[in-house]
Amino acid sequence: VGDSFNEMADGFKALLETHREDEARLRAIIDTALDAVVQMNSEGIITGWNSQAEKIFGWNHEEALGRVLSETIIPPQYREAHAQGLKRFLLAGEGPILNPRFEVAGLHRDGREFPVELSITAVNTAGECEFNGFIRDITQRKLAEIELVIAKEKAEESNHLKTAFLQNMSHEIRT
């Protein structure tokens, strides 16, 4: 019985070590992700916060964990909608914002709002629901879009002025 117990204990130790290695690998993947990964429990408390979340929101990992998500990264004008959506999901098990990517405003620690692209997934483990947000700061993309619109408007105005000039010159030549 002693050898059997020792073999079982060794197997358990190996399984535990494999689990620890898997956890460490998963943590490394999340921490090096290009998007912010923010996890929240069903009470709205932040339970996970990677290094990219630190960069785009301004809260370090230790400061963010345990905070109310809506008071930390959601602008005040969207907090009620967030609370209602969370409540609806917990009651019905569905929500319109789960899984698709969409654009919304994020809130930096310093109070400024900035555009983000967000997707949210819900995971049920051991009867508890956890939400995972994958968030990308799209400020530079939005600025580039604005610059493109301005450049297009300038080009159209320049083209309109050129057309008007040519029409005027054509009229002058004919007369």
C-alpha cells in the first residue's frame, strides 16, 4: 500500500506542477497581449488587469484589482447602462454587447475620455460568472480618420475652386 500511495502522491505532485506551469503560461500570454485584458466578476469588481490595461487606463495592477469596474474605466454617462446590462445578463443569461466588437469611450485615471474598441465575453466557472473585456485604445486610428476627412474636404474644395477658375477663364476667353 505504501508504494501505491507514493506513486499516487508523485502523480498528484506532477499534475499540480503541470497546472502551475499552465497557469504561468496563460498569465504570460495575457500580460503580453497587445490589447488590455480586464476581468470582472458578477458584482462588477475588477479581478484581472494586464500590463496593457495599466498602460491605457493609468491604474497599476495592484490599484485596479478589487475596484469597481464602472467607477474605474467607464465614463459617468455610461455607468447606468453598464449596470443595467450587467443586471439583465445575470437575470436572462444574454446581452447584446457580448462577443461583438464595438467602439465606446474609455476613462483614463486622469479623467480624460478616449475612444476604445471593446469586446466582452462571459465565462461561467464553478457556478460563478466572470466577464473578460478585450480593449484596444483607438485614439490614433480616430485621429487618422479625422485627418483623412479633413484632407478629403480640402481636396474637394481645391477641386471646386479649380473648376470655378477654369469655367471663369473659359468664359473670359470666349468673350
